[in-house]
Amino acid sequence: MPYLFTNALLTSFPKDVKDKYNNYKIIYGRDIESFDENRMVLKSGTNVKRGKPPNYDKFFDNITKTCIGRTGYGVGRDYAISAIKKAMTKAKFQDTSFKDAAGVMHKHDLLFIAKPSKIESEISETNILLNDIQGFILTQTGECSLLPDVPALKIICSINSEISKYLMYIYIKALLKLNKTKGILELAHSYENPGGFCLYNKFGFREDSSLDRYDCFPEGAEGDTLAMQVDLTDTGLLRDLDSVLLMANKNIDLENLNSTGEPMCNKQKDIGKAASVEQQKYIALRTQNREYLRDLFIRNDEDEIREILEANDIDIDVLRGDGVNSDFNYALKELIEIGKIMAVNEKKELAKIDKVFNSSKKTRKRKISKGKQKKSKGSVSKSKKKLTRKKGFKKHIKRTLKNQNNSVLFGTDSGSFTDLSAPSSFSSSSEDV
């Protein structure tokens, strides 16, 4: 597979984009030959003379300082260091190759953005001060086995929104140049990272629960991160990408609306105001919904799934998928979308099924939770059609769900979990809609 980030990619950008970022220098991770605690040296340059052994902790502190946002919900330092080492397989520690660097450069692709500091008048191949680093992006091809040829956005860190938007633009344009139809990532800290959420939302990414599984994004299966995906064939994305970067438009206006944009990114709403009480309440509702739905589908109780769909006015036919492939992720996506709408319009959780046990007869009944009330006029609901419970339908649902292998999707197969710290994230404040 060719490199994702190349000079040919950058030179293909429109003139307005190149002019806007003309003062920045792009550094490819594969070109870094050596470094100490203060600077990098590219392959064609000469090594920096050192009077004493470099302080590598300081080196990584300087590189990863762009990863911690104002809210503290950024990429974990240890995770970022490990990922950078793997991507910089050709770089050296005091002229000694990394012993713990793994993989090949084509699997991990790393790009830095630098800008001259006040101390130095320019950035050259022998003069890239670490304090000049404004941000970086790291991708990994094959991180998600469901989409093995798609480079996943693993880390994005920057000191401000101007840099973060440019890095997102570079990632999407690189995928388009390679004729990819999708882009994927996982958001560190899920809904509690509104800055990252709104950056990705701005560029057309939408929450995608079908990727929160151990054979794609393991931490998403645990509920610690949030999988997101962008449709690179969407005509709205192709039309608006340049204008969003150049600030002519605030967001990419998608044409294929499989799900709505994130309302928390609208600063005109109370929930869009950073760290506001309303935003915190909204985040809590979305988190509670997600935790409940995760547990619901782990239990794989077909009666309870059917009842929660009916309680939230979702047609039970959604369990049959698209008519060709039966996939309960259709049901999960519908419930997440309805939960988002209810959190905004009615400021409450999804209607849930409270389990009530009769200890004498050891039988179980369910009732709709007290939180379920009459929908407000602003609420959007699906068809209220109730499917008559035909003979054999229960067996159909049970067979459908079992065929999906819940042990892989929702983490009951603990042997497949890889313990990682925080994955891809953004570290600035939330963006406007």
C-alpha cells in the first residue's frame, strides 16, 4: 500500500488552501533520521551534535504536549508515545534504532505540522525545534479488521483549531486520493470529549455503533471510546470540504443523512455551550443511554429488545435489517438516534424496560420505565406500527440475534481485548455548527 501522506498529495490542494497554510512546514515521520530532546533531523540532514545524552522524557513531553485539551480529555501520553514510536520505525534514539518499534511504515503513517518559533528565523532540515511543532496526525491501516484496507485516524493532536482542521482536511483528501470510500476513527472519552466530537462532526463524521466491537475498535466495545465513520462518496462532503477548511462554511452539509449531526456542536443552543450545566446533563443522558443499550444487547434477550423498540416507537421490522442481511446493529443505531433526539427535545433518557422479579413464582415481568412520557411536539418518532406477534416470530428474532455473534460484538469474548489507553482525539474546544 502506498504512503497516505505525500508531497504529491499536498501539491494537489487548491491554491487557496496552499496559500492559507504557506507558512507551515510539513514533516513526514518516515523522513526523520534522528532527534534529541530539542529538535529533529531529517534523513538528508546531518546529525545534531550533543554535549550530553538527550533527555527522552523531555522529547516526548514536547511532542505530546499538543494532545491534552482544555478539558483534559485528550490522548493519553503513554498511548501517544507508543504509537509514535511504532510509526517512526526509521528514526533513531541517539543513532540507535528503536528496539520497541514495531510494524512497517506503510501500516502507520505520521505527519507533523511545524511553524518557526521566535528564536529561529526558518525551519530547515537540520533545524526543526520541537517547540515549533504545532500538531500531528497518525493513522494506522488495518486497525479495524472489518475495514482492513482503510487507514484509521488513530491520533490527531494540535495546539489550536486552525491546525486541527488542516490535519482533518489532509486526512480526508489523502483517503480520496487513494479512492477510499470511508474514513474511520474512534473518539477518546466518547461524549465527554465535545471538542473532538465537534471537530469530527464538522468534517462529516457520524457516530457508528457497528464499529464498536472487538474486531474493530475494542475500547468502543467497552464503552470507553466512540466509533465514528464518514462516507467519502457523499456529494455534500465533496462539495463543502474546501469551504469548511477556508471557513466559508461552518460544517459539511451531508446529503446522505443516515443520522443527524451532533446537536451538542451548536453553540446557539444551551447544550452547545462548553461545560455548561445543560451540556453536562445532555452528556449524562447520552452516556446513560449508551450504557443501557450496550448491556441490553449483551444480554441478547429477544423479548426485551423487541419491547424496548416498541416502547420507543421503532418498527420491530428493523430487526430484519435491510431485507437481505439480518443485523441487529440496525436496531441499535435506531435506538441511539432516538435517544439523541429525546435527550435534546425532552431532556430525558430512552424509554426503558424495568425488570421486575416475582420471587415466589420465579417469573419475570417487565414494565415501561417511569421516564417514558408522552412525546412533545418537537420530538421525532419512527412509525408507530406494531407488528403482530405471529407464530414463530420469536424464534426468528432469536435466530437473527444469535447469528450476529454477540460475544465478538459486545465484549463477552474477553480474550480478544487489547488493553490500550486513550485513542484518537482532539484537544481544543468545541466548534461552532
